[in-house]
Amino acid sequence: MKVLVTVNITKGFDTWLAMSQSMTEEAAKNGIKMIWAATNPDETSVFVLTEMQDPVQMKTFGEREDIAKARAEAGAIVESTQIISPIGQMYMPD
């Protein structure tokens, strides 16, 4: 299942991205894979397309104490995380 998620950030996209990339292996162990991420022009929100077996995995992983702490330290306002929509079909041109 693919899900589009957003979270508010306070330290810009580069800081958020470095944190997210540092968690890639741990996220994969929990069945979560980031496909794509982008920010709004003023870098106060991140939009992430993720793939997982069940959206509960993402909530459980993202709210885990060590993960939530790392996210907060990177400027993510953890409690602002929202699922925008499940994603059906998609197309990403080369």
C-alpha cells in the first residue's frame, strides 16, 4: 500500500532529509519504504510518498520513542503528521 503523508518542519528540508535518510534501514526493518519526498517553497511542510503493508506500521514506527525523538530533533513537529490519502495508481516519468 502506498500512502501520501505530510508533516510540518521547523529546520528546513535538508535537516529533515538527513534524519530521514539515517532511518532508512530501520524503517525497512519495519516494512516502510520512502518512495519520494518534497517540501513546500518555504520549507515548513514535507510531503512523503511511502510504501508499507499497513498504515498502522507507519504510525507505530513514527511514534516510537527513539524515532519520535530523532524526528523532533530534526525539526519535525511529530504531532502534525497526517495521512493525506492512500495512493492507488501512479506514474513517475523518467
